[in-house]
Amino acid sequence: MDLWDFIPFFSSEVGYLGLALVSFFGSLIPFVPIPSFILLVTMSVGNQFDLHILAIIAAVTATVAKQIIFVISYGGRKIMSEKTKQRMLPFQRLVKKYGAAAAFVAAATPIPDDIIYVPLGLAKYNPLRFFIATLTGKLVLCYAIVILAHYLSGPVIDPIFEMFGITEPEDLDDPTPIIIGIVVFGAVMTAVVVLMLRMDWSRILGRFLPWTLEDDDKNQK
């Protein structure tokens, strides 16, 4: 199986610049999963590209995109009502305490990371700590992807395609199911964030983490 056959909108000549653009813009759209890792996997198979350069490019460009989302969210508190700010205070204290760990885990695993990054921005978490934690996590994830794809492309990648019923390149001729999945996923993640903003976190966290109710910081305004 030639993995390039399954990526009709990419070619082996896409190069490092193409990877950087796909990784950046794919990561810049919040809550919408643009699978740039598919290109990263494809470019990692064989010896045409340097694995270290691939991992670093993908990690750095994705981190820069997520930093932009974080900064936008950081300024989002200015348009929040005072009632929403008060509801978010316990959650803000929680993410500030575990922010770096949460950012790292979100970056190092294939979970929808924006659901962590947007609240961190709203909570005005330290931007430098966020960048370092996110970059470290993205490096871990990207290196794992390129190493697995390079050394285990057949045993690992083929079953993944087959799991989704993709055994021939022609199976990807109709992108409609993929597009629908992306739109639905993005809508669900957006709804989750809106729900988080409307929840009474003092009632939720107060039962299990009473320290989040303590008025020990003055930087929520």
C-alpha cells in the first residue's frame, strides 16, 4: 500500500513548507479537526524527509497556531458579563493551578485540545508557561507520530485505514462523510465551551475542591 495514494489532495512534493502551512492553518481553526497529522504520517513513511525536521516543523507551527487561539481567548474576558466572570472564578483558580499540566496533556495526546486552551486563555493563564507546555506536548506527540509511521507504517497504519473500511484509494473519492464529521465535531466542541461558560462552577467544584471557592486572588477582573 502506498500511503500517498490515499491523500489525493497532497503529493510527495508537498515538502516542508507544505507541512508547515497545513499544520499551522489546520491548528488555527478552533474546534474543527483538520487532520494535518495525516500529512505528517504520510511524509514520515520512507526516507524522503528527515524525521526530526518533520516533527519540529509540525510541533512549532501547531503551537504558534494554538498560541493565537490562546491569546484571542485571553482577551475574551473583556466581552464577558460580570455574572459569567463570577461563575468562572472557581474554574479559573483550578486551571491556573494545573494549567501547565493540562496544556501539556492536551498537546501530547490526540484529544480536542482547544477545549483546554480556550478556558486557559479565559482564565488568563501565564502565556509563556502555556507556550512552553504546549510546545513540549506537541513535540512529544509529533515525534511519536513520525517514529511510529516511519518504523511501523505497515503494521500500524494499514489496520487504521481498514478499521474505517478504507482498503483502496477509491474509497476516499467521496469526501462528504469526512466533511460532515468535521462540521459535526466542530459544532459539538463549540457547544461544550458555551456550556462551560454557563455552568455554575462554584456549585460543581465546591463539593470536591472547596479551595477553588476561596477568594485568594485579585486578577479575575
